[in-house]
Amino acid sequence: MKSKLFARYVSLSVIGMIFLSAYILADTFFISLGVGSNGLTALNIILPLFNLLNGLGLLIGFGGGSRYIIHKSQGDDIKANKVFMTSLYLALLFSIFFIISGFFASDILKFFSAEGKVLELGTTYLSVMFFFSPAFLLNNLLLGFMRNDNAPSLAMAGQIVGSLSNVLLDYIFIFPLKMGIFGAILATGLSPIISISIMMIHFIQKKNGFKISKYFVDFLECKKIILSGLPSLISEVSAGIVVIVFNYLIGKSLGDIGIAAYGVVANLSLVFIAVFTGISQGVQPLISKCQDKEANEERMYYFKAALITIIVLSTVIYAFIFFGNGLITSMFNHENNPILQEVGEKGLREYFIALPFVGINMLISVYFAAISNPLKGQIISACRGLILLIPLAFLLEHFFNVDGVFSSFPSSEIITAILSICFMILEIKKIRKLQLPDNN
């Protein structure tokens, strides 16, 4: 029973997250084909801002969803629905911020050193992306709540249909309609709207445990939502800041072509790391339901199953990257630039050594957030990016140039994994102590 439940929740979440991450990857492919290296460079400069938008969506969806299922499992439907409404108000607040920011898209990109054709292309993409921010945020919100409302299959269906429509619309808008980079972001912006439309079936069938109501913001619950979802936001924002730093360090040595090459690596990482995000977020509802002392054994079963899954999948994915890095890079190198090809291939091999450690860190971070102990998750998330990765990037770049920049990612994940495992060992010891009286 437990194994079937684990397989159902995790597989649906992984598939859904892969398709969700394909929003930007599809743009990367079609922009490289239809716009060229300037479009790739513009997209990579914008990627940290997409990380911020996506991170706030994950904060609401994951933080709100985990608080929702805790109240539901305690039989408190009123508090559970207050969590939903508070999350919805947060999404509205963030949407207003992004829409206003869209009017300053050009100034924002100039701050990130965009100029010339790259600035022109990036301004178009960013302003439209921010205009569609309510759809991105609401999509993430519904995904988080529906996974915790016994509807993981429908959540996955929404993600898949939305992502496939993005690929189709990318092609139509960029090639037959010749809309260029505007067509790419228009397709991406419409995709979460299509995904939300699919998930509305949950409401039409009246299977939803949460609904629109007249509750005002519950500020105490708002704080708990933010604390629970903060590790997800920290991870996404850290990833965005890392992209900025990597763009600077790689661009300093190789210019825009180097940034475009890193863009291939960074955008592929969205998809591959989405696998581990899917595992972690898929197992979260199962862990969150196991709040009682008697459920400790079941909670650890789900954790161990997720850990084994991460190790197996990371091995398979890295083998694919190691042996297929040339083909992967060439798919995004339609101008056959030799520097882009060389940097992309080496970057893929070096960067993705981190995969199993990324998975371990994400799982342990989500575990602590799921049991309402988010501080350790926040520490793990902060170490992965701001505390370790950025200093390591500058240090290793100084000694090993571009190779050092790519190697800083696995280095920081390995060091953080040591800390994460120490946290988990202490957690396991605490659980065993709690079980001792029962064994006596």
C-alpha cells in the first residue's frame, strides 16, 4: 500500500515538474533556432528573474500546500481553507509587484549589463513575462494545493497539457507566424493559463477541499506559509543569483558566446533538477500526513524510498549527459559556433556531477519543511547557493578559469550534502529515542 502510494504521488509529481520546467527549455530551443545566439544570451540574462517568479510561486504552492494538508489531517477544514485564501492573497500581492516591474523591463536588463540587440530582445521577453505573472503564480499555487488535496493526477495532467501547448505554440508563433522572441514568451505565458483551465476540472467536479471564500488574510498563517515555503524560494533565488554570477565570470572570459553556452547548461539544469524537485514535492504530502509519533516509521519509509529513487535516477541522468553532451549541445548550437560547442560540452560534464547531491539536499530540505521544522531546510537552501556556491565560483574561477566556474556547483552541493546528512542523522536519532518507550 505504502509503495503504491509513494509511486503514484512521486511519479505524477516528477512527470509534472519535468513538463513545467520545459517552459523555458522549449523557448531556449526555438529561440536558438529562430533568433540565434543573441536570443539565447537575452534568455539567459532573464533566467534569474524567471527563477524569482517561479520561486515565489513555489513558496506559495509548497508552503501553502504543506500547511493545508496539516490542517486537513487534523480535521480542521476551516483553517485549511483559510490557508488557501491567504495563499491566494499572497499570489495577488506578488502579481501586482511583477506587473508594475514589467514597465521597467529595459532598466532592469540594463542593470544586468544587457545592451544592443540583446537588450532589445530581452526587454520584449521580460515585459511580457511579467504581464503573465498572475498565471505563473496561480498555476504554482494550484499545483501545490491539488497535490495535497488528493488530486495529483489532475495536477500532472494540467502541467503536461500546458507544457505541450507551449512547445506547439512556440513553433507556430516563431516560425509560421514569424513573431520572433515575442512569440516565444507569448507561448510561454499562455501555457500556465491552459494548465489552470485543465485543473479547473477539480472544482467543476466538486472534489476540491479548498474554495474561494470571504476569509481575510490570516497573518499568523501567512507567516507559517512563508516559513514553510522559504526553502523553495531560497533555492530558486539562489539559482538565479548564481546565473548572474556565472554569466559575469564566464562572460568576462568568453563574452556573449560563453554566456550563450552556459545558457544551454543552465536551462537544461531546470529540467534535470526538476526531477528531484518532483520527487521531493511528490513525497511531501505523504510526509506531512505522518505527524503523529505512531507515524514515524511510515514517514521514514517514504523518506528512504525517495532517497533511493534520487540515487538511481541521478546515476542514469548523469550517464546520459556524460555520453551525450556533444549531441545535447549541438541541438542548441544551430550556428555551429565552435566555442559554444566546446564550452557547452565541458560545462555539461562538470556541472552535472552535482546531481545526486542536489537531490539529497532538496529531499532533506523538503523533509524538514514538511514536518513544520523549516529552519534546517532554510539553512540547507542558503548553503547551496548564497553561502557556498558564489564564493566558490569566484575562488575556483581565479585558479581554473571557466572550468572552475562549472566545478563550483558540484563542490558546493557536496559540502552542503555533508551538512544535510548530519541534520538527518540527528533527526533519525531523535525518532529512535521517541520510539524507545514503545519498545519497552
